[in-house]
Amino acid sequence: MAGTFSSDRAPSETAPGDAGYPGGPRSWWRPETRVAVLALATALVAAVVVAGFSCRGLWAYHHARARATAQANGTITAVSSDGTIRLRWTDGAGVAHTRSVDVDGPRAVGEKIRIAYDPAAPARIFPADSGDTSAITRYYLELAGAVILAVLYSLVWTARLLRLRSTGQPGRPAAATLWSGKASMFSRSPGAGPSTWLRLIESPGSPHRGERELGWQRVMWNPALERLEPRTPVTLSGSMTTRSLLAITLPDGTRLLSIGRLRRRRPDWRWNLDRRPAADGRAFKHRRVVPALSWALLGATTGGVAVGLVSGHWMYAPLGVIVGAAYLVNAWALTGGAPRLPLL
């Protein structure tokens, strides 16, 4: 019957932890928390890998630069647009070499340049008469980017989960119907996969006649949503004036975590909405390991191929694998983390 909340258990059999928050000693380990921990863990692992890669590159650069004690004159044979020049030079043993090196400032073909190299391994050279900060600047930028992204993702997930602990203004009764949405080509959302929406209307017991729509609210997926029937009574916590809903409480006590502000009108322009569960009756209703791994695999494949093609060096592909997997897992989780496979 519409307006009720069905469950596989009787009300007296509902486990304390199922209601999410509050209730039960494990209420903090709710589905949204598990998704947040999974997404944040992948982001932090990616940040650590990138930072480790950058630190290793810096160490190798300074170590090789310290061993470059011999010097020679080289002639520039080619200049690229990214500041890399190609040199022809002869070492102390009379062996001719042709190598590429990054330099600062404009250079011209045929120009002479003084270089430094390691007598025991002259495979890598450094400009001796000018700065070569472009090589190490890249490593410092990668290191700074990894730190910034780790802090940013930590703040985003912490702020989102803290919304469940906030109450805001006293709860307001309403009725909710479950919808699923996919971002359209006009959407600015960086999310991946289906998102979960609730259409909120006035509570059946309100003095307003007819069905007065309060708005549309995107929420993080929760297993309790798969049992939500049309026009289920809910309680809204937050401010309707500023359209900032902190949480939506279901009849069994489950608090749904809202994403973004309450939309006054149906967001058809940026979202393709359909009246069906985000999981769509698939076999991953209560376990999101398979969908998470699927999004990670898609991100890893895309990231590895993209980095390998763009950089021209497949040795950087593993870095793209880690970053791509972390990005898509977080995009899927930030969208709401519905247990649905990619591209379906």
C-alpha cells in the first residue's frame, strides 16, 4: 500500500544497526560510512603512490646530478616546444653521444651549451651553465597535487558524514517517492553511475489540499531505500528556507544522507530521472564490493591507457591506473554509491 514502509522484518525484529543513526552500538558504521571509507581509502592510496613516485623522482634526480662531475661542450641539434633540446656532444673518452635535456629559457639550433655528466654512466646529462628547474618543478607539482587532493577528499567526505550528526531545525513531516537519475550531457556533476533521488511532497496529514510538491532531493544510497514504497512518510531535518536538508529520516529510523540542496523543481535539464530504484533490483543490494571493483577496473583501464598515450611513455601507465581507479571510485561514491555496474 502506498504511504507505508515495507520491510522483510517485523518492526520488533529490526536490528539496531539497520536503522543507521541513531540506535545501536554500530550505528556509526552505516552504509554511507562504509562507502565513504572505501572511497577515501582509494583516494589516499592514490595520493601516497603519486607522492612516492614524485619523491623517488626527486631523489633520483639529485643523486644523478651530484654524480655528474665531468663537463663537456654540446651542440643543439633540435629544439621542441616544451623546452626540451637535443644535444650532440663528445665525452672525455672521445665517444660521441646524442641526448635530450630540459633547459630553462629559449634556445636555438646550432647554439653551444656546456653540459655536466657522470663519467661512469654518461646516459643522463645536465646543463652546466644554466638552470634546469623544469625537470624538478614537475616533481614538486606532482607532490603538491597529491597532498592537496588528499586533503580535499578528506575534507569533502568528513563534511558530508558530519551532516548525519547535525539536526538543524526541528523535523518536518513529508512524504517521499524514490526515483533514480543519470547525469545528462548538460550536467555539471562529476559523478559516475546512477544517483538516488527522492520526490518530496506535503505529508498526507498537512492542511494543504492536493499534492503540494516540496522539491527533489538527491541522497546517498542506503539498502533501506530498496523497500521504500511511494509516498512513504518521512521526516525532514534542516532548513526548508535555505533549501539545505541535512538528513531525511525514514519510518524505521534510518537517516538518509542528502547530497546538495533541495531542488524546487524536477531537475530534468541536468538529470534523466526514472521512477525506479537506483540498484534496479540487481544482485548487489546489500554488498557494493562488486560495483566498486567494477568502477575501479574501468577507471584503472581508462587512466592507464590515457596516461600512457598522452605521456608517450608506458612506464607511467601504472600511475594512471592508480589515479584513474581512485577517481572513478570517488566519483561513483560522491554521486551516491548506488550498487549498480558501470555502463548499465
